[in-house]
Amino acid sequence: MTGPQIIVLATPLFLLLIGLELVVGLARGRNGYRLGDALSSIGLGVMSQIVGVFTAALTLGLYVAASAVAPWRLPADSIWTWLGALLAYDFLYYWHHRAGHRVAVLWAAHAVHHQSEDYNLSTALRQTSSGFLLGWIFYLPMALAGVPPLVFGVVALVDLLYQFWVHTEQIGRLGWFDRWFCAPSNHRVHHAVNDEYLDKNFGGILIVWDRIFGTYAEEDPRTRCVYGTRAPLASWNPVAANLQVYAALLRDARHLPRWRDRLALWWRPPGWWPQGVAPPPHRKPFAIGAVRRFDPLPTRPRSLLAGAGFVALLGAATLVLWHAHEWPRHGLVAAAAAIAAGLCAVAVLLESGARAAHSSPSPKMCTSIRRASAGRVAPSGSTSTAGRSPPRDQTSASLRKARR
């Protein structure tokens, strides 16, 4: 059975749990779902899987090539190989994830997962389509240590699937479990743009990596998490979501006179700007108290048409993923392009004919925003707000907090 087929079989469970979370949220008066945001997140997951059909051979091939020079091969029939591989993968994932927030070009890929301004199980499915470009580098130590490609592939999938359930606001603190494992409480912190939560809790399965390496933060019940990125996408379009930060980096690079700074912009922390160079006008200060969610309100007919179209696209994607290993390449390319175009069309339906462009925070959120933003202003804009961590070199004290 192929990896895409496993995802296809898991999808009904994902959707069932999303439905259950929606029902629980409605019953509690704490519904965390909006149609546009949920369809955007699930659609980005679909696109990521479709792109993966074309890129899996590259990433797996690089792993196999590195395995060929390993001094030994660990036995795939040993339970210790599997347990050790899962632990090693989770450790390397921590560093991959942390670098994804600290290196601008890696954040350009990872930002897709953080763009949702809601936090629910559909957010877990929101995945990048460009992670294959550099992400494979972080796992080469496993290949060189002799972990068989099959074992690597399975433990990578286990690590990814584990993280699905932690994307929810319907599960509170879990006591001792929160201290050892990635759980809803500490992962909510990871997705928040609040200053005290920014760039924390990178662990995939184990949260102890964050405790060891100083990146752990506990959820404070007095400060409600504000989700999204500090450079809001303000769109449901999946292509725009995947290209947002890359485009911002290119735009910022054009404002830099020196080539060394243009190159450094991609590899420094997101938001970095060289000293002695005036920042461009689009690098505006970020104030969490001014956060407004992107919340277009399409007419009911548009919503129904978008929903029906999305269901059809989900069916088409299921068919493509199940038969991807059998279909000719040109057929896969045509199907992938059609699905991507369809997802963009759904986004247009949900964005156009809207009665409102943004929504204000709820009263509870406003209270927490005021607490979180008291005396704190950090710049936002293109690259500066797409990033997460305070760069060391900035042109002003304000710019030192440009992170998302």
C-alpha cells in the first residue's frame, strides 16, 4: 500500500473527527469553525498530498542515496530499530520545525500551516506544498545511521498523524501528559502570535525537546491565544497561501542594494533587515490589539456552490491519490492542475460577493489581546511579519520584534 493510499484511508476518520469537534463546539457555545477557513485548510492539505505524488520520488531517492553510503544497515525486523527510529525522527523533527521558524526560506514553506486564524482539527490538515525543497536535509542523519527507508517512511507518517489531534480548542489541560508530550494545550501556544507564545513548543510527539532546549512555554489561562501569522494572508486561495512568503522575500530583496544582503535575507531569521538600510514602507508595525480576522461573508448560494464544488474536488483528489502509482505522468499532471484550479475557484466563490472583509475579535479575545499587547508593538509587513523570531540586526528597536 502506498503512502497516498494510507492518507486516503485515514481521510474519513479525519473528517469524522472534524464533524465531531464541530458538534461539540456548537453544543458548548464555542464553535471554532468558519466555512472559508476550514475549506481553505483542508484544500491546502489536498494540494500538499497531490504535489507529494510528484515529489516523493525525489525526497525518498535522496534518502536512499544517503543510505547507500551508511556504514551499516539496522535490521528492519527489530522492534528496537523502529522505536529508535521514531525517537530519532521526532528529535530531528524538532530541529526541522524550529529551523522552520528561524530561517526565512524554511518559514516560507512552513508558514502555510500557521496562516489559519482559527485553531481546529481542519488546521492540522493545512500543509505546505513546498516543504520537499529543503526539509529532507534534516533527516539525512537517519539515513547515514542505517535506518532502512521503509522504517523511515513509516515513522515519519506516524509522527505526522499523531499531530492531528492536538489541533483543537475543545480539549483543555491534560496534567502530566502536557509535560511530556505534544498536546492541545502546548500546541495552541505554538500557533499563537502573542509575544509571550511566539516561537515556542516545536515538539512533534515529545514536548520534552522544548524543555531541554529552552523553547517551552505553558499556556496561560489569562491570555487567550490569538492565531494566525503576523502577516495575515487575507485569502482562501491555496496558490496564494503557498507563495505568500516567497513573494514577500523577493519583494524585500529588491529593496536591498547589496547582493550579500539579498542572499542573507533568505537565510537569516524571518524579519531580519540589515543595519544602515532604511526598511521599505510596507514593513509596518505590528500591534496585536489591531488584529482582525479575515472573514468574508459570501451569500448563501455562493457558500452552497463552494461547498458542493469542494466535495466534488475532494472525491477527485481521492481518486487521483489512490491510483497515482498506476496513472501515466501526463494524466496525473492534468488531474493535479484541474484540482488546483478547482480549489482556486472555490476560494473565489467564498471571497467574492462578500458582505464583510474582516471580523473584529470576540469580547473574550479583545480582553486577552489587550493583556497581550500592553506596551508591546512589533512590526509587520511582508517578510518581517512573515517571520517569527526577533532578528539580531534591525534599524530600530521596533524592528527588532519583526517576526511574523
